[in-house]
Amino acid sequence: MTEVAAARRSRITPEREAELYEAVLDLLREVGYDALTMDAVAARTRSSKATLYRQWGGKAELVAKAVRHSKPGGSADGVDTGSLQGDLHALTMRSDDCEMEQSSALMRGLAMAVHGNPDLLKAFREHLIEPEMAEFRRVIQRAVDRGEVRADNPAIGFVMHMMIGGFAARAMIDEQPPTQSFLLSYIDAVVLPALCVPTD
């Protein structure tokens, strides 16, 4: 990116950016991805479409970044409790039950759109999936370095799958939103035993 392009893209303040992302999420909950338009976002946020396209390039990028912005702040690098159980619990506790319920509903609504729209899938991989996979890899690597997990444990490559599976299956199987209590129990009963890590 050239310095001129970077300057153009940086004109929106962090506060304004957060406001735009919240409006995008509200529209997603109201109408879904397919019916969401840049015109609607512009009208809801009192922005020009030109500004939106200049800043985000298109709907897929805007939606992916809005969803990413809504996730808990901070990095796994700042979470180091001294144990894998503690780290996974701490990461889970970054979202309260209300936030988890909203996130679950939003992701269910976006699931079909992601797999039916190559641009949205690409944006989600770049801004959500790959960063979260990298975050979990860092957490697991610290556990390996501490001697908690064997480096050749085959479950290491499936930690992200297990976490997403537990989160998504809660609504599908139990018809209830995921909660801190459920996910903490799931980590202790499923994820840690798969990694051969004892729990408290």
C-alpha cells in the first residue's frame, strides 16, 4: 500500500470506525448478509458509499472486519497463566454469556453466506479464521514449551476444530446458546483430555 493510499484509509477515527462496525452488525442481525447493502450501511451511518468503498473495498471486507472488531480485545500473547487449562479458561472468560449468545446467533446467520460467497469466505479466513488459529497455536506452543503437551500429540492440529465445534454444537444439539460455564466444562472434559493434559 502506498503512503497516499494509507493516508486516505486512515482518515476514519477509531471511534467512528467502531460506530460503523456496530451499525454493520446491527444490519446483519436485522436483514442477513445477502440483503445487506453498502447503500444501507451508508444510510445507517450517515456515510458516503465512496468512503465505505475507499476504506474497506467492499461488503465482504467490511463485514469480516466488523465481526472481528466485535470479538474480545487483546491477544493470546497477553494471556499466560502458567498452564494450558488456565490459558484456555482465560481466553474463554474474555466474553460474557450475553456476548457469546450474540456472537453465536450472528455466526449462525453468516454460516451459509460464508460458504456461498468466495469473497466473504476469503475475508473471513484473512480476518477471523487465520488470526484465531495463530492465536491458538501460540497458546498450544507455550504448553509444549512448558512440557504440558507432547509436540507429537495428534490432537494439537484439531484444537481450533474442537473449540469451534463445541461453540456451534451447543445451539444445534442443546438448543441453547453457548455460555462460559458450558465452554469451561467442555474444555476440561474434551479439549484437555485430547491433549493428555490433566485438569484440576
